[in-house]
Amino acid sequence: MDKLELVKILLQLIPPGKVTSYSELSKITGWSPRSVGKILSKNDEPILVPCHRVVMKNGNLGGYSAFSGKEFKRRLLELEGVEFCSNGKIKRSNFYKLSEIL
């Protein structure tokens, strides 16, 4: 199994309305958060494989290479029920710790 396939499987475990961080995926896979981001940028099935649910650990959106970028990522997350603080960061209550369920 290649790295992208593993990440795609992990992303399917994140429920709608929740997000995880590049750092959280890094803990699980052993790859650097930057490597996780590069792997996610190769996702050729955005929305079906919900890479929009991966954000920075500080609550910032991080990157998104599909469609119109960060604005589209934020809109997808809002449609799923993710809540944002007034400073534009994602509320901590929306974070999902994959490492705790694996």
C-alpha cells in the first residue's frame, strides 16, 4: 500500500463535522506533518476522500489544492457543521483525535 492509499483510509475515519490535524496524522504514520500535507495534495478525489478535514493543529485551515483553495475548504467544513472562532480558527471542540481510536 502506498502512502496516499493509507492516508485515504485514515481520512475515511474522520466523521463529518470533525477535523484532525496534519500533526495528528503525523503521529499515526510516522511521517512529518509537511510530508502529510504533500501527500494530501496528491488526492485526486477531493470530497470523496475528505482531505478538507485535515487542518493545522493551531486551528488554522492550512492548504487546500482542490477547487478554489482555502475558501472552498472552509465552506465544505461549514456545510459539515464545523464551527469557527471569531479569529477564523476552528474551534477545539471540532478536533477529532484519530490516534485515540486506533
